[in-house]
Amino acid sequence: PTAYLLGGVPLAEKARAQTAPPCGVCGEPAVEDRIAVGGVLYHRECFRCAHCKEAIGERRFVWFDDAPYLDGCYQKVFGASADRETRELMKGETRRYACLVPLQSSLGPKGLAAFYAKHSELLPEVKRQMREAGVTALQTFLFQPPMVTKPSLALTFAMPAALDAKEEFVELLQQDRVGQEWMQLLTSSHDAAAAKGNAWYTTIAPEIQGATAVQ
């Protein structure tokens, strides 16, 4: 069998796979054909442009809002090649917002797990969609029992101050199939009774100054 060295000590192929750091995208051991970016290892095939989805390989890229963009795609979407309105929004003042979505207690542990699994599956594409429309730093955190008595999903994000956060956030989600699916997931799991019949996004409000951002 093939053997490798780790600190000068022979290491079997199976053990090497078990001890290798995980790929930052797929989570599988990054054993071969890998690259390191910002202290994180990726399979070359997994490390792709957030916009065009092509493998980046040896090409120049820009790391923006926790995502890699091929240099050409970045310039097209955010930089010199972007439309004038987008460039002005990118240069303007931004404001941070927060939203707390109360979830139905009747979901139970299994329902919450299923909700969060689907949420986590959709979120990367939702982030890309929102980022390319000017909404950055979108982060979420699930509060669930026994940490709290009632489950809820916290959202934080940054948006150009010139835009109406509630209207624009929802409008942007509705422009894409994945955004619509994510919005429907939150709507179907939202405890409307606790919110007195209001939609989950009506709680979007400027983040309290000095508060710690949700990671």
C-alpha cells in the first residue's frame, strides 16, 4: 500500500485521508490537487467563481464578501465594467440591518433540523444573488432549545443606505427562483401568530449600534 510522511513518520493512505483538513467547499478531505486560500484548503475543482461557477484554477480572482470571483466577473458585476447605478451604490454609504424570525415551536427537533438543512442548502446562492445586487455581509444564526425557549432565525446584512431595506430585500429575493424558495421556506416556518399576523421580514430594522454581528 502507498505510504506518506507526516512529520517524518510514515502514514498509510487511509490514515492520511482521515487526518487531512477538509475542503472549504465540499467538506471532504483535501488530500490531493488542492490549493490554500486565506488559510483554508480547497480542492481545485471545488474552488469556483461565485458568479460564473467556473473552476478558478491559476487565474486571477478577487475575494469579495466571503466569496471568490474571477477578476473578469468581479469587474463585470461590481467594478469598472458594471453599470453606473451599481457602481454608485457600491461607492455609497451602507447601513447594517438585523431581523429576528420567530419559528414555529411545533416544528420540533426534527422539523428544525430539516428546516436548517434546507436553509443551509439554499443560503450560498441567496448570498450570491443578494451580494450582486448590493446586499453584503448576509449572516444567519439559528437559536433553538435548550439555548432558548422558542426557536428563531437571526439575520444580519448590510445594504446601501439609499435603499429601503424592507422593500428592497424582499423584492430582490423575488427576482430569482432560489431566492423565492428560500423566502417561502422562511414564510412556511415562521410563527405568524407570535408575529401578530405580520410577515417575517417586517422586523427588518437598523442594527443597534455597538451590537455584536451574528456570525
